[in-house]
Amino acid sequence: MPEWVSTDRFEEVQDAWEQLLPSCSTNNIFVTPWLQRVWWRNFGDNLQLRILSLRDGDSILGIAPLVQEGDVLRFPGGRDLFDYHDFLVVRGEEDRFVNALFDHLDSEEWQTIELLSLPENSPNLRILPAAAKEHGYNVAVEEEDKAPVSRLSDTWDGYLARLTKKKRHELRRKVRRLEANGAVRQFQCTDVDAIEEHMPDFLRLHRASSPEKAQFMNEERERFFLDMAAELGARGQFNLAILELDGNRVATCINLDYGDTYFLYNSGYDPAYSRLGVGFVNKALALKESIEAGRRTFDFLRGNERYKYDLGAEERSVFKVTVTRR
């Protein structure tokens, strides 16, 4: 008979969590225990961490990482910093896991379960509402945002050939225009020392990009970004791409490198060079770098900005599931 094991420490479940990930339908950088632990270190004050594991003998069927604030249960990681969330469940066991989870939570103290950013291909997006209704709860499902994704080719030329003629021409035109205005260099920071050295460039360019980004990057989020860079850099999963024009650092983007995917996490540029499209070129070259690294997918993450589709992204969505007690 499967049993639930609960802990409030990532360290107690991290090994099992890591071993479980490859067998889950959702397996990306945002559902790893190490990135969620970074978030918890920075934002866990006044929250209760509840990591629930369903175990059947020596086997683990799934993990439900949750935090509780008052009478609300959520995934660790807010919408502002995490683009995907999900329960971690062995493929084919989702029905069993979700129904067992609601059986377990029936006797717990909560009023709302707010599950953000479930990817559209997650089986749990279908199973959760049905199971919640069977347990007598109210449930609402709504599209939360777009999260466009590009499927990559084996070569950069092959990727360009898949773009429409207009988009391919526009990309090449922007690169040529930038090159006509000075010496262009894009370099990547992937080791811990280089990342630490150049994160101030990212923070400066991010804040300079717009008043909204300057407001977003407060002291708390800056600490999170630096903590994340150190953690993922040590794991070889953090790629900071910096674009220079005549030696001036004019654009940058963070790509999280996990499995066969680059995740375009965040970016910034110097508005003084906006007429040259430095932000767009920086991201295009990062996509090129992902192809050269042998990755199969470039995930632009949350938001339906036009440049993502200009670079060949296909539409994807993330959804919010809200479960409430009657």
C-alpha cells in the first residue's frame, strides 16, 4: 500500500527527486530540487514547506512540492521567477498519484490550492480537475500565458531555412546592420568565475532596458539571480551570453541549459543601441549557440513578445488550476 512521506527539507528528498525526474512527463530546470531550493532560500520566510512523496515500498511514485501560506497551498517558486511548475510523477502513474494526493489532503487544513504554470502537455492538467471534482472540490482551469518554443535543426543554416523568407531576411538584415556599425562579438560565460565576473553586466543592462525591468530587479530578486547563477553555474546549467559592439557590452541574456533545451530566462540591453536591434541579435546568436551545442529545443518561456515568433517559435501555453473547498 503506497504511503505518504512528508518533509520540510529539500536535502531529505533531493536524491530521490533527481532519480525520479527522467521518468516524469514534465522534466525541466524549473522542477528540479536545486532550483526550487534556491528560491526557498531567498523567499521562504513566513511560508511552510511541505514536500510530499508517495512511496510504494522502495519505489517512489511521485513528489508534490508545496508551500503553504495561511490556508493556500502553492508550488514553490512564484510566477515572476518560475515559468513552469508541475507535480513530479512517474509516467503512467498520474491518475493514481493525483487521486492519492487529494485523499491525503482531505484531512489537511487548507482552503485553496493554487497551481500555476502547468505546461499544456502535462497529463496532470487533465487529471487534476477531474480528480478534484470527484473529491467534491470546486475547480477552475484558465490559460495563464503563452510560452513559445522553437524546435531546433542540426545546423544554423538548416534552422534559417525553416523560417519564412521574410523572417529570414529580416534576421540577416539586422545582423548585417549591426556589423556595419562596428566590431561585433558575442561570448558566453559558463564557468563559475566568468559568470560571477559578468553578472554585474547582466544586472546593469537588465535594469537599463526599461522602467518595468528596473522595478522588477529589486534587491530580493537580485540576490535570487546571483544565488541561482552560482548554483546552476556550478552544475554547468547556466549560460550568460553577452554581446559587444566595439568592446562595449550592449546586450545580454541568461540561458538555462538543461537536458536538450536552452531556456531563455531573462535579458537586458543598452537602450542607446536600441536602433541597432542589439537585444534581438543577442537572442538570435544565443539560439545559434544552442544549435552548435547540440540542443534540440530553444524555449523562450513566458510571454508572447513578437521577437520570439520572428525567431521561429511555435505557440505553447501554460495554465493555472485553482482548487477550492466548498
